[in-house]
Amino acid sequence: MTSQTYITSLERRHQDLDRKISEEMRHPSRDALLIAALKRKKLELKDEMNRAQRGPAH
């Protein structure tokens, strides 16, 4: 897998999590713990994307 393919994959997963968070927020009986976990995972993916974009030398 090339680095650009990896970054694209991370971006797609990040967008999927964003959609899941939005969907969960619209539910009247939303699960605050689930939302927090999804947001944490979204931040982890964002950090991973930043590391991947900087490359292995940094």
C-alpha cells in the first residue's frame, strides 16, 4: 500500500466516523459514552493522518 493510498484510507475512515457521530447525535436516546469513544477514535485517525503525511523521516 502506498502512503497516499494509506492516507486516503485513513481519510475515508475519518469521514465514516464523522457520519456515525452525527447520526448518533440525532438520536433522542443518544449514548454519550459511544459518542465520546467515536470522537476519540476520530482524533486518533487525524493524528495518524498527520504522521503519515509528514512521512517516516519526521
